Amino acid sequence: MSWPMVRKAVRDLRWTTFWYAFGMALFIFLMTSFYPTHERQQEQFVELLQQYPEFLFRIFGIDPTQAALFATFAGFMHAQTFGFIWPVTGLLFVVLSGTAVVAQEIERGTADLWLSVPIPRAHLLVSKQVALLSGILVFVLTSEVALAAGAFVFGGDITARGLVQLAVALTCFLIAFGGLATLASSLASERSKAAGIVGGLALLMYLLWVLAGLAEEARWLRYFSLFTVYDPQAAMLGELPWHKPVIQLLVGLAAAVAAQIAFARRDIVA
């Protein structure tokens, strides 16, 4: 790995990371400000939710069988942020950033200049992968700080254990799709094509997860979706099954290694 290349990749990604992280942190803090009102009216809120169709719950990443948890701070933040808004925003960040690592160099016609750096190809790509990982960590940690600050100011109940487990769950989720994004970028010559592949795959996985929750006959579909092992509500409660983030981490690492192999064998013409 080349640290000068890592620093350059981090600089290239810094403003994208900043605006995504800042916008998400601001949204999270704003959502926590509504929790006191929710807490005062939680009975009416739960009764209202019970009237909604199950399909609507599933679309927004909510398990209707756990309606009682909506009254908790973890349940509220899951419904308002971490069940749908946060993963969608995080996916946009890692997919657009991850698919740029190789494909954008080719698209801009700068691949020859990039490859002329006197270090192995593997070091070039891993430098960009490390920069993407640093962006993921900044995005996750700013979300955590905003959540902790909001909980402190507005009376939310979340433990240090819950915050740590949430950080693990969110980071591994983005690593999984970030790895897939770098793999697609190593195979494609256009960033838009690479982003379309990973974005389409993420959408397919999400739909499979929704369908698996709607019908008993379709429950087997959950094994083909990374959203099955994305469980921020359990993490905030300090009850995250550790096999879930481990699966996501392994998928991300495997995809990153596959990206290295594809990049090393590829004949790139800028």
C-alpha cells in the first residue's frame, strides 16, 4: 500500500464524505428532537401503526411483529432513520464513491497516468479502497455522534453497548456494498455502468428481503439478501447477533479481493 496514494485518494473523497456525513448527522439529530413528542403519544402512535398494511412496514425496513418496540428510542430511530433513510443514503455514498475507483480513471482518460505510478497495481487499488474505508468510518462515526448527542439532549435511552454495536452493524453493512462497488468498478469501463450494476443488485436484494417477510413460502429468499443481516434496531438495543455483521464483513472483504484480482488481470486502455 502506498500512503501518498492513500492521502491523495482521501483528499479526492473528502468533500463527498463531508457533505454526506454532515447531511446525515443533521437529519439524525433533527429526528431525535421529535422523540419527546413521540414518547408522550406512544400509545396512539402504536395503535395507528397497527392499522397500516404489513407491506408498508416491510418497505421501510420495519418488522410489524415487533410493534411494541416502536415505543422505545431504538424503535423510534429505526423507524425514522436507520431502517430506511440511513441505508439508502449510505448506499448512495459507497456505490458512487466505490464505483469511481477504477472506472472513473478510465472514463476521464487518466488511467495511463494513474498506472504509470511506479508501484504495483495492487497497491494503487488498495490505496483507494483504504480511502473508501476511511470515508465509511467518518460517515458512520458522525451518525453515531449525532445519535448520541440527540439522545442526551432529548432524553433518548441508548447505552454505550448499543452505540458500539450500532457502529459495527452500520460499518459492516457499508463495507459489504463498498466491496461490491469496487469490484464492479474493476470490471467496468464506465462509472455509470458500474454504479448501475451495484445499485440494481442492492435494489434486488432489498426487494427479495421485503418479499421474504411478506409470505412464509418466500422466506427462503432472505438467504440471497444482505438486508437480512442488517439489524440496526437490535444493535441499538445491545442485542445484535454477531454473525450478522460478520457475514457482511466477509462479503465486503471477498469482493475487495476479487476486485484486486480483476484489476491485476485487466488490460486497461484509457
